[in-house]
Amino acid sequence: MTYIASAISMSLDGFVTAAGNDRAHPLGVDGERLFRWLMPPMAESDSVFLESAIARCGALIMGRRSYDTFEGSDTGPVGKVPVFVLTHNPPPPETVAAPDVFRFVTDGIESAVAQASKAAGDHNVVALHGATPVRQALRAGLVDEITVHVVPVLLGAGTRLFDHLADLRVELERFQVIESPEVTHLRFRVVK
């Protein structure tokens, strides 16, 4: 059975992008601070954590806004790992630079998860990338794990990971905490 996990960098005040995110600023204005922990020289604990997560990833699901940051690229966030993009408006096929990497799903998160699970092959993890796919998958009861990379910055505004879930009750069980100077990795199982 495929394991559905999310992993996302988040500010201490709960934002996964800074304010002003658009095509020119996909992480918002100054949102790059959320990913400073990925820049060389990377702490060994962060490097080991990241390598392990990438090794488990067999497919990825992202929203159209996230895809727009990769538009024109011949790889996705995890190299050539298949990426399923949730969208209402797929781009014309001739404009997709890496059709062997990016596939577009117009019929919802359940379909995206089913397609990504099949594409994951021997890997048991389908990763969710971006706030919208995480929220949709949580609402559908499809998430097994939530990993939050908490970065010690306050953004004050932007996109919150867990907005629009006030009516949803989700219980979590923390099973791993890894600290480094730039980030604290928190892994939670979703209690089902």
C-alpha cells in the first residue's frame, strides 16, 4: 500500500510562503528564507534527513502554482520523479518542457493520489508538495504523514499551511524530531 506524506518548510508563525507570492515571486517576497537550511554548507543532520526523504519518494503531487515555478524546466523538485499537477486548466501539451516528468490531473486529489501511487512503483511514498494539495488530501483522509520543517523566522503574512481546515479534526502522533541550527524537522503520523 502506498504511503502518502507531505513535507514542507514553514515559518514559526505558520506560513509556507511569504506575502506577495506570484509567478515572479513563487515563495513570496523574501520567502526564500524558508529554504535557507537547504543552502550549502548544509548541516549534516539536514543532509541525511533530506537524502532519506528523497530516496523514499516515488512520485509527487503539487498544485498548479507550484508547477508554474518549474515551468520550462526538464526536471521537477525531485529530479525525474513523476509529478502529478492538480489543476483546472492544464497547459497546452506542446508547452510542457518535461512531459515525461509532469502530468496534469483535472479530476481531483483522489485521482491524483491513485495515479501517483501507481507511478511510484517500488517506492512506497507519494509526496504532497504545496499547501493546497496537503489541505485537499487531509480533507479526503488520504494523508499518512505530515513533515514540517520549522524555520526560525517570522514572516507575518503569506500562505498558511493549515488554513481553511477549521471544521476538520485531525489527530497527529509525533514520531521524529531532528534539530539543526537552521531548522527543526518534525514528523507526525496522522492517526486514522
